[in-house]
Amino acid sequence: MADKTAGHVGDRRARFDMRGRVRGALGHVADQAAGPCAHVAVHRSTQPHATIRAVHVEDALAMDGVYAVATGADLYKQFGDRLLTGPAFADQPALAYDKVRYVGEPIAAVLAADLATARAAVDAIYIDYDELDPIYDLKTALAGKSFVHEELKPSAVFGDLRHLRGVRDTNVNYEYNLRTGDAKAEGPHTVRGEFWAPPTHHVPIELPCTVAWVEGDRLEMLTTTQTPSYVRQTISDLLDVPLSRVRVMTRPLGGSFGAKMYDRLEPLAAALAWLFQRKVRIVASREEAFLLTTRHGAAVTSSLTADENGELIAANADVAYDTGAFADVGPRITAKSGMIAAGPYKVANATIHSRCVYTNKPSAGPFRGFGVPQVTWSHETLIDELAHELGEDPYRFRLRHLLREGDIAPMGTKMHSADFVGCLDAVAEAIDWDAPLDRGTGRIRRGKGVAVGVKAVLTPTIANAVLQLNQDGSATLMISTVDMGQGSDTIMAQIVADVLELDSARVHVVKADTDVTPYDTITAGSRSTYHTGNAVRRVAEAMRAKLTELFSGSYDPAGIPELIRGHFGARGATVTTEANYTSSWVPYDKETGRSEKVTEHWFAGAVGVKISVDTATGRVKIDHLAVAGDVGKAINPLLVEQQLSGAAIMGIGHALFDQLVIDQGQLINGTLLDYQLPSIRDLPERLTPIVVESPHTSGPFGAKGVGETGILGVAPAIGNAIRDALGIRLTKLPMTPESIVAALEERS
């Protein structure tokens, strides 16, 4: 039997590609030799909302080294409405052909001998526009005097949006309403707030890159995507060819956090390769990456009410997500975040109205947390303020009201394996909540704060796995989960190794390739550990059962080489098994927004912080940050701790300085010279990740995901600590030094 320290479930195995990632030796998409190809650059709109009258490409075509120029009109002539893609609505053309909807939207593409020539040629293109009334903010969008899209065109991906087909004269593409209990419930203690979380950018280290070519009658593609199965279907629909004539390959991603999902560069690359029958390579510059997708800006107007005994009576929230020019996956974000806008608390009466709204800005899409951090900012600020109004301890006030195992959440689903209490207790203990706090003297003031987060996992989804056991006792696992740095290849190998009693270093995970690896819905929403992990456990158990039969009833991993060689009579022979895991849900009622099973499992997390604030400059220094996440069972505790820490650090950026500044539709700070990210100087003096394990009955070995858990409560925990230190309540993110000083001056 293999040594149980050899990278099995529960072991702290370092991710197998760690050295390559740290040293820059890991081969990403842009590192692959493309060979002879056309390099592509795009001409982008200078108008936020305008009709395209004419596109002048003559000067670009005349330049040496330019192979071809394609306009949106050229592509639309070739592909028609198939040019419009999107997971929720078919609203995004690879190149704009009728009108532009944000500053930076691609209008024309140049194919040239090298990238420098292509970029020079796009500068020679100019456009004649007829300007339209722009929509820069949610208030203008909701007023409905001008419209980003003439009508709603649901895509084939989300069947539940079909009823919206043909709806006109609106900028609201989707609404979710939660109604439970008495909408008019009142009490003696009510706190209210208007909250804002701005759009932000993912800023993964690796830039998006796509290479596409025609091989015979097939379109083949190597691309930076979290969603190879989705991209394959999108390209099949775009080109109007069978799935068998589309191949999508990936390499390990250099980070993503949602930036490389769904439709990014792939539709344009496929359309150009197909139209001109040549290999094309598109790589986004850092400045262009800022325009491809953002996190949703969100406005939340909310209230929380308690009775004279401090028992929660009612939670209300009006949520508006700014999805920019295209819906992307905004409708899903609108519902998934709206359903938990009341927080992880027992409250009998809840009224939530959540909307996804078009504006003339760069499109917003999925971002770590899937819209939930924006509403967590609201509900964790309100419950903290309510505790202060009632004269109660904010930590213990939360404990009184947190949902427990078996409780029914406001959206109607029973809580299971969601240990909010354990997470909150863990962070409070870590930061010594009950110990006396030196409040500081002079300019420096100190405070502490906590916050709790809840999120549903993406449900329903499908995961498949194929396992090949080699004659030498090693294994090859084929899945379409994409390793973005989260370590999925490592933990999937650990699951196989545990079931088959192998060393996990001898389990190789094949990079996603739709010709080889089986269908997987998506690598996102922290779903892979649970969904793909279940498929992988099943495929390994199927392999063990098959080998046990070949062993005549007893399983012996040490005998695998001779068994397979003897059975097949050949060296190098293989045994193969396959398995599927599909999660299920009960669609929520359209009137009440409730469902008895809206998610396969819950994410539960908590954050506790101690901070010091310089009242003269407004600068916040984080002395200690503790972040806890209930992961069900840690397949690899080391990677779980890294995920919790990484998410918390990202959350610090969102709390204190991360924001995209868009003025009159123009992105002002879309470069790394201007866009602030957490640096090593912004990290907490002490960072404590805490693994909480409340096993899930149907998770692989009891496991759930963790990638988003750590980010949910960071901003409100810091905001609550600022309230504790200074007595000021901030409701707009980020909480910059300027905003803190302004609030102190206003109070004075």
C-alpha cells in the first residue's frame, strides 16, 4: 500500500507546477510558438454611444505588411446575427457593425505580418459617427430616455431567459425579486444606508491571448480561457459547423479571477481565421485588457430592522448592477447575489429587488465573488450599525442571528455544511476580540471589526472525467477544469491517488483540450473542487472496481504493472474508465424568488481585522487580518490557506483603493501606472488564514470550494473597524485616505 503521506486527501502537498509559476518557466498560451501567422490589432471606438456611418480603411490597407482589414460590417455580411455572442443575451458583436456602445469597443481588425505593423495600421483607420445620447450611470439608465440596445435577445445558453425575447425600450435586462414574510414589517430600530461598490478590474498577470487557424475543414484554437467547452459551442454556433469541427485547447492560466470566461477574444479570432483562411494571433495589451471586462459597479439601498429585544424583523434591499454595454453573465450575478442580499441571518421578512442594467461603459462580467462582495458590503455594514444602535457587541450580535445547520434561509433553501458560527468564532479568537484594545493617542487611532459572508455555488452544472491507468502503475486524468493557479490539477491528482492508493506525483492531469478532455460546464464560481472533484472520485472508484475484478476480488496497487501486462499481454497497455457528476437545483419561483434547493452547497466565511488609522492622512494600516472559510473538507490544507489569503489580499484592494475611474464614458486609469493594486507594503502585518471543516454529505470526501470565500467579508470588516476606531461610517468603496479625512472633517 502506498505511503499515505504521498499526496493523498488531507495532505499539504505543494502544487506540482509551483517552481514553473514562480520562476516564469511555465508555458502559457502566449509563450507557444505560433509559427507563420497574421498578427491582429483592432481599431477601437472613441465614442461611448454612436451610429457608425462609415469606416475608412484605405490608408491601413495601403501600408506595407498589412494582409487584410475586416470591419464589423464585413463580418456581419459573412456571419449575420451569428456574430452576436454572449452567455445570457446575444448582444455582443466581435466587431461593432451598426453602432458602438462604449469607448474602446472594437470596430475594425487589421491582419499584418507583425504586431507593430498591425497596431500602426489601426491608427490609420478613422470612423464617421452620428452621436447618440450616452448613458453614463445607473440613474440615467433607469430613467429610460435612451437605450443601449434596441431589444433584448436571449441567447441559447440560459433557457430561463427565453421569455425576455423581443422586449424593447429598456436598459434593465434582468430582474430578480425575493419576497418572504411581510413586506411592510416594522420595528423600533431601523438602520438604512446607500452603498456603492465601483467597477474594478481583475488584473491577472497573464494577458489574454488567442491563436486560431483552419485545419482542413476544422477551426482549431489555442486560447486563454476558463471555459473551453463553452467557447467550443460558441464557435460552433458562430461558424455554423458541428462541434466535431471545432477544437479548443488551453494552457495553464496565469491568473484570471473571471477575466477569461465566456466571450473575450475567441469569437473575433475564429471569425477572422475562418473568413481569411489563415492562422491569426490576437494578444491584448495591458491597456486593452482593462476594456475586455470589469467587475460590476453596484448601488445598494438597504435597511435592516430589529424589535425592542434586538431580534431581526426585516431586511430590505434595492440592488442595481451596472453591467456596461453587454450583459455577459450579469443576469446570473443579479440573481445569485440578490438572493443572499439579506445576509446569512435568520430574518422572517425580506424584500429584495435586484436588477442588471445596461450603460455605455465597458462590459462587466464575472469577478471573484460573482457580485456577492458588493451586497456583503451592504448587509455587513447594516448589521454592524444596528448592533451599535442597540448598544450590543457587533461580534456577539451576529452570533445571535446567524443561520445554523438546518435553518431555512430567506430564499427558501435549507442550510447545510455552512458553519458561519465556526468561522466567526475563529476570526474573533484569532484577533483577540475580547482583549482590551489600545485605542491609540495623537494622530493614530485603532479599531477592530468583523464581517460574515455567504454565497451559493454555481448550480446546476456538469462535470465529466476520464481516467487512464497505465501499465507502469501511473495514471492519466482527463478533465476540462482549467488550472489558473488555484491548484486544481494538484488536488484532482490527490483525489485519484487517495482512491487508488498511489503516489499523487504519478497522476498526470491533461490540459483542457476539447478533442481529448470531456465536457465541463465551466471553471468558475469555486465549483471545481465539488463538481469535478466528485466526477474524479467517481472515475477513480470505477477504476478501482474494475481492477478489483481483474484481481479476482482483492485490490493490490503494487501489483498493477504485472496485472495489466498479464491481462493484455503487452507492455504499455492501459485501462480506462469514465464518470459524470451533475448537480441539480429547483428553479426559484418567479414571484417570490424562493427555492427549496437553489444551490448544491453554500460558501461560509468570516473576516476579522485590527487596524490603525492616521487621522491626519486618512491612511489605514492593517495590523492583523484573520480570514476563515468553511471548506467542508480540505483536500489540500496548504492550497486552501493560500486561496483564503489570496482572496483576502484582493479584498484589501477593493476595500481601500481598487476602482476603475470612468469619466464621460472614458476610462481614465486603465494602465498599471494609474490603477492601484495591493503591494507588499499594503499587506497586513499579520495575516491568519483559518480552515474550518464542516463536511458536506455529497462533497468528495466532504469537500467544497474555497476560491471566493475569503474575499466576501474583507471590505465590510475593514469598514466596521474604521467605524470602531473613528466613529465614522463610510458607505462608498473604496475607503480611500481622502474619503476618511473628508468624513472626519464633515463630522467636525
